[in-house]
Amino acid sequence: MSNFIYSLDKAMKEIMKNPSNSSSHLDQLPVCIIGAGSSGVTAAKSLKEKGVAFECFEIGSNIGGMWRYENDNGLSSAYRSLHIDTSRNNLGYSDYPIPDHYPDFLSHFEVLDYLEEYAEHFGVRPHIRFNSRVDKVEQESDGNWRVTLASGESKRFRAVIVANGHLWDPRWADFKGDFEGEQTHSHHYRTADPFKGKNVLVVGIGNSAVDVAVDLCKSAASTLLSTRRSAWIMPKYIMGIPTDRWSTLFSRRLRLPTRVSRTLVRWLAFMVTGDQARFGVPRPKHAVWREHATLSQELLPFCGHGWIRVKPNIKVLDGTHVIFEDGSREPVDVIIHATGYRASFPFLDRTVFEVADGQVELYRRMVAPSRPGLYMLGLVQPIGPTIPLVEIQARWLASVLAGDTVLPGEREMKNEIRAHQAEISRRYVGSARYTLEVDYRSYAKQLFGDIANGRAAA
């Protein structure tokens, strides 16, 4: 009832402001938002501000998504020691800055506090239906969408915004041979306690892999980190200043290209930490701007202390041991796969939408051209902060759904998608891994330009 009253109240206010628009809200179905994490709450806030009627469904009992440690929705990948890699000044939503009393790098507890404050400040929470799992989303013959909940309830919407996140469905590595020990995924890692006194192998060298290795290495009997291509390791601080603020200085204030700004930051980091190869972490063959760097203040010192040893890719699993591509053989009790996630949407049939074979068919990384009314929010992996970028996406979507920004035709949208995919293939190492990649600055500029022009570019 509260959602209906909210929608009707907004529609009446719009009529009073501009009677000529009286049919724009009253004769349309509402919009469905799936998920109430950092993407879903900003989508709700943006639609509310535009007077667009909506309902938001959250599978868990509260907001926060992955940032709610041990979330009862069963989908959070947060471990106890998790801290975000974007510093406070660059992390928050544009119209609700993170207060200065928070540290430079927030823990997941503090990110959740901030999200709750944001939702409360903008009156979002009353419009979210908790403990409401979406089981099926189908497009009907008239172009509208039917959303069916686990309870059996079924409702029609004019559009669906999918904001359920893409860091919850673990992707596992597949190796030859047999392993007699335990295997788990970083998605299930919480604390170092279960691994005390054990020989642990962490597969991967992304942020989660390094965080897990650093967290458990002091209490484990031994800690190995296996990587195929290695990665550029960047400290979280350079000369006492968070590293991403140096990036902001170069890219936003000095307006240097992303390639140049990231290369400059890499050289600054070299002056602080020296050659990472000296610590046993091989230097990648690719340039720093061709792949995501890994941020860690502890990895190189911990390697220097001998608490973590970096190994090449796994060649074969050999019972209680693992043989690596350099021919070395190590005893291992537990393998932790920190090998990323699949972008999964269990409520959508694969014929409707899927991310497969390193390809994603989304105009402006949000719009499914052949499925009008289906929008994917937060399905991006940016160079730069995610939360403020998703806020810009949400404002763009709200502008489209309010009729203030017009989309191009399907053909033009598909041309834009192909151009983006070609750029990803040219720019990034192993481009399939970077299917969801966007450059924060250029992407944000596109979206703001569309909103300002009232028409999305082809």
C-alpha cells in the first residue's frame, strides 16, 4: 500500500506541475528493481527523484548486498578483514559524501553503515520489499515484463532494472590430476582460523587472492600464491597519500589520458616499493594500463618476510602435493580458488540475457537492445571507483525511464556495442576477463552527455 501511495502522490505532484504530462505516470506500469545493494539503493533513489513509480525486491532481510557481512541472503563474498580498495574521498555517492570521521579505506562494516545512512537520508528503505526472492522475469507479448516471486506472487512492470550484483557466483579453476586435500573458493572465505597450521595454496593474484593470502599467512604453516601472468602490485599509499588520489590528480585535474596517468602512478609506486621481482613477484609482460593492478600494502613485505611465496601456474594436482609449471612440487592441504565470479542471473532465461564467451550485449553497458525495458545496473568493472559510477548509471536510467533521455534504435545500439567490444579487445590482456570493463572518466562523460542532450548517442 505504501508503494502505491508513494507512486500516486508523485504522479499527482507531476500533474500539478505540468498538466500536459498527466498521462506520463498514471497510465504506465511501475518499474521493478531487483536487489538492494549499493546499485539497487541508488537506482531507487534516482527513480524516486524523477517521480518514476517503482518496486524494489531484495532476497535478504536488509540492504547492503555483498557489503553486509554474513548476509542472510547467502550471497555476500565479504571476509572478516575486507577493506575497500577505493579511498574515502573517491568512494561515495556524489550528493552524499562519506564523512571525514571514516578512515581512508573503509571496512565492509563501515561501507554498510554508509549505505544504510544513504538509504535513510533519501527515504529509500520504505520502498524496498525484503525477504522477496525473484524467481522469474519474463517479457510478455505487449513488451511489458512479468516478475514472479518465490512466494508465487506475480506482478507486471514496464521495465526491470537488474541490480543483483555479479560477485556472488564463484568461478572455479580446473586443473589436471587429483587432489586429496580440501578445495574452497574465496567467496566462502571468512577468517584465517580454519587454516591455522595448514599448508595453503591461494590461486590467483587479484585483490581478493592477495587479501586472503595476507590474512592467513601468519597462522598457516605455509602460504603459496599461484599466478599465470602475475600482476602489477601497487601500494595503497604513496608518500602517505592514498594511491587512487594520485590517479585522480593525473586523470581528472591534469586531464591526462588513462594510459599516461596509470603509468605515472606505477612509476611513483616503484619509487616507494622498488622492483616487485626482488620480492619474488614476477613483473608482468604487459603494461600496467592493460590490466587491473592489484592493490596491497602488505603483499611485498610479507613476501620479503617469507610468509608468502609466489608460484607459477599449477601444472598438475598430485594427491597431497601440487606440481607447478616451473617443475617445483609443494605439499598442500588446502587450495583456495580466488578465481573470480560468473555474472549470473538465475531469474532470467539465457535466451533473454546472459554473459557468455567474453561477450555482453549491452548498449551503454546497461540496455539490452533486443529486449526493450530490460536494464542491467552495476554490471561493470571500472578502472576507478564503482559506487559513484553506478550512481551515474542510475541517474541515466532514471532519465531514460522518465522520458527525459531518448534511446537510439536497435541497430545504432548494436553498432555502439561492437565498437566498445573492439576497444576492449585492443586494450586489455586476455580480453574475455575484461568483458565488463569500462574506463570511469570516458564512460561517465558519455552518460552525462546523454542526459544533458536528452538523447543517447549512437
